[in-house]
Amino acid sequence: MILEILGSVVLGLALSWAALRSLSPRLPSPRAVFGTGALGALFGLYLMHSVLGSGHAAATLIGAVLISAVTVSLLIRPRSRRISRSAAA
């Protein structure tokens, strides 16, 4: 169980690092992104472990990474677009 916890935190941090490399201008501070990735992975591990039970380490880690990806994706801000008004308005 300890290795699953460490593995999920490391995978969550790696996912956060990859998100920061590719979407840096659209994300908040790196500290918030790394924290969200790690905590999302821990929550995902807890959720998947309670759903699948013990003995499914690979599936549990995959589920933890997927839930971590969802939580990190919630931090992405939309692109700043200028609102253009039509001539009729």
C-alpha cells in the first residue's frame, strides 16, 4: 500500500509537470498545480482502491492518474479573447 501511495504521488507530480510545460500561461502558480496533481492522485488512489479492492495495483494507479488529470484540468483558464460586439448591437 505504501508503494501505491508513493507511486500515485509521483505520477500526479509528473502529470502536473507535463501540464505546466505545455499549458504554463493558462495555469495558476506551479505550487497550486503541483499540489492539485498530488492531492488528486491521492484521492484517486483512495477512490479506486475502495472501488476495486486490494490486488489491483496497476488498475488503481491508472485510475489515480486519470482522476489527477481531471483535477489538474479544472485549473486551466480559458484563453483571453476580446469580446467583439456586432455592429447591430
